[in-house]
Amino acid sequence: MKLFNAQQIRDIDRQTIINQKITSDELMERAASRLFNTLKISKNKRIQIFCGVGNNGGDGLVLARLFHQNGYHINCFIVPFSTKTSTDFDINLHRLMQLNINIQILDENFRQSFTSKDLIIDAIFGTGLSRPAEGVAKQAIKLINQSKSITYSVDVPSGLFVDKSNNIDDSIVKSDVVYTFQFPKISFFFPENFKYVKEFACVDIGLDKKVIKQISTNLFLIDSSVKKLLKPRNKFSHKGNFGHALLIGGSYGKIGANILASKAAMKIGAGLVTSYIPRCGYTAFQSSFPEGMVIADKSNKKITSIDLNFDPDAIGIGQGLGTHSKTVQTFKRFLKRQKNAMVLDADALNILAKKPEYIKFIPEKSILTPHPREFKRLVGVWKNDEEKIKKILNFSKKHNIILILKGAYTMISDGKNIYVNNAPNAALAKAGSGDVLTGILTGLLTQNYKPVHAALLGVFLHSETAKKFTKKYHDFAMTAKDIIKELGFK
């Protein structure tokens, strides 16, 4: 699914009106009607709708009319943040005034208390906002946020910018659910905006599909269509057809990280898996992962040399590796010999942060999988999530690599595009989850998936497996081993 900036959204609306030969008022009526049909609200609730004087407010006025016509108790509050009103707002205010609805125009002295019996619907600002809310609008937002009522927002939480950061707490509605038109907005996926967008749901309002297809963007949302990238298997296949993965990692006390990665590589479909580990982990590895092969380093507690007697089809390195000085030098020598894309995680990233001159040795299209702290060590801090996205894109482009920045909304960049995984799941907030992802990615590369396809598939399957688990168990109960166990569902 494509994600668009504010100007592109306006262009899509405008072109839809032209192509479908409808008026903007008719599009507004359709959008609000589809939203009304989406909402399932008890008639015991008192609906309190806050409407601005632009088109988002117009949506709210149509919604107020529909609630009233369907027997709900409605109060409508007009928030006059400007003396200029939109044409469609005026049309729908006139229609609403013909009905027996309590309409109140607010000023900065407005005071009102709401209870749990009230449902607040926020339709003050839409996607066109470009500066923080002020005056009566800011006062209305503050009142909404102080209430004990559930709050729904129409399209976006009022005060939130669509495509950039504007983290000003008292000028943005803290919405419980955002009912956003057609597609989510990129700012919904900024961690700093979680308190404003606790949940969101997309409402299809019939925007022109041809226009959506024609407008180019470099922002995409990963959805289940990514499963089309999975390659079918020939019934005459044998293990040699699916490659030989090498997982390099582990140190004294951290052998489990490489065991998890190795098991995940085989579970995702690698034909053969070999693990390169310190000698101390040999017995544990062979007993816990009999399907895999092991090469033990000459050192007992750390990796000090990587000597191979075969050519792996893909390599994953870093999980539990440690950053001992001998390991760092071994990592450098090994990295300089590599020509094919590989997966670098955990201590491989920590070594790169300490030795940024090693980055030039990373093969093109390799996959790096930092979490935010690891990424900050590589690129420095960022002031907000808008700047973070720029750093993701710039880093991947500069070094010609695939970057996976892990998080609630994991982001993937190939240097041209940003792909957002819409699957926040606290079940993955456990030690070892990242090691499993490294194994999944390595296993996919081993099967000759393109690196960017491996990244998209790997991240999606990793999170979807957690989603499947949490349908049966609490999210706190999942461990990294459970991801491997559940991996591969249809």
C-alpha cells in the first residue's frame, strides 16, 4: 500500500472529483457516510462532535447529521479557528441547522466536562494543517484530552501533521482510535506519536484507484500481498536446491543467540545450515540442533578466526559475537573477503559503530538489522522521527545496503524507498527475537531471494508469526523459540 504526503492527498482528492464527475460536497458526503457505517456505537452513548471550519469540520457536520437521523443524542461544537470557512463546511452547517441539533460555537472561554457516557468525535483539523494549533482550537484540544471520554478522530488526530513531526503535546488530540480515510498517514508510524494514534482503522471512501496508482511515492506499507514473493517448491527438489547457510556468532555465555538464528534459517527453508561458534558451544549446539552442522573456532570462548572448507550461499553474522579485540580483527578480515550480500546484526553492528571505516567492506545489498540504539551508534542521534526516516534512507543509499530498523513499526529501506511494517506486537519485545530475524533473513538469502525481497518477507513473516501466537496466548508469554516453532503457517 502506498503512503502519501499532505499535498499528494489533496491531489488525489481533487483528481477523484474530476474523474468521477462529482462535487467535493458529494465526496464529503460519501466519506462521512462510509465512516458512519464503519462505526458501531451504542445509542446509550452521547455523541459530542467537535468540528473545525474547514473540510475536516465538514466531514464532522455530515457525521453529526447522520447520527441525528439515526436516533443518537448529539451535541455539535463548532471550533472557529479561522474567520474563513470552507464552502463544503458552510453547505453542511446550513443542512445541520435545519435539524433539531444542539450546535454551539466555541470561544476560548468555553468550559465543558465529559464523562464515560460521552463519546467525543474530533473533526477539528484534517490533513492540511501546517502549523501548531492556537487559540480556541488549542483550548478545545486541551479540553478533549482532559476528558475521561473515549475519543475518535476523523482522518487524523487534530493538530497532528501528516508527513512531518510536530510533537507539541497540548496542541494535538490524543485519540483512542483514528478512522483515517483510504490510507494511513506516515506520521501514524512515528513512535513519538503513539499517544496521539493509539489505534487506527482505514475507511475506504472510493478515491480514484487509477490516480492512486499513477502518483509516485517512496513510502509504502507492507501488507499480506508480500506473501506473493514466496517461491513455490518443485516436488523433485532436494536440499541442495535451497542453499547452504552459514551463521557466525556466539561467545561464552551467548551461544544461544547463534542457535536461535541457525534454527530459524533452517525453519524458513534453507537446505543446509552450518554454524561457526567458539569451541565452548560445540556440545550445546550439537545436542540442541541436530539438523545443523557446526564448525568450532580454535578459541574456547570467542571467535578469533573464521576458516571454512565450503562456500556458503549466504551468511549471517553478529548474533552473540562479542566485541573482543581479536574478534574485531577477525571480523574485518572476513568482511573484506566477502562478495555476496550478507546479514549483519547485533555485535557486527556494534563493531561497525566503533570501526566505521569497516563499513566500506560490506558487500552491496547486504542487510543490516539495527534496533534504534544500535542505529544511533552508527549515524548519531535524531531530534524526531521525521529526521530518523531521512537518516534511514540516506544511510542505506550511501552504502548501497538494505537497512531494517527494528521497532513497533519496523522500517526497511533499500536506498530508494521506505517500507513500513504495520504490525506492532509487544510479544516480540524479548531477547532472541532479533537473532531469529537474522536467521530468517539469512535463510531467505540462501534460497536466492533478492535482498530487498528477503527483507520484506522476513520482517513480515517474523511479525505475522508473533501475531498468530498472540491469538492463542498473552503477548508476554512468547519467547524467541516460539517464533521458530510457529514460523511457516499458511
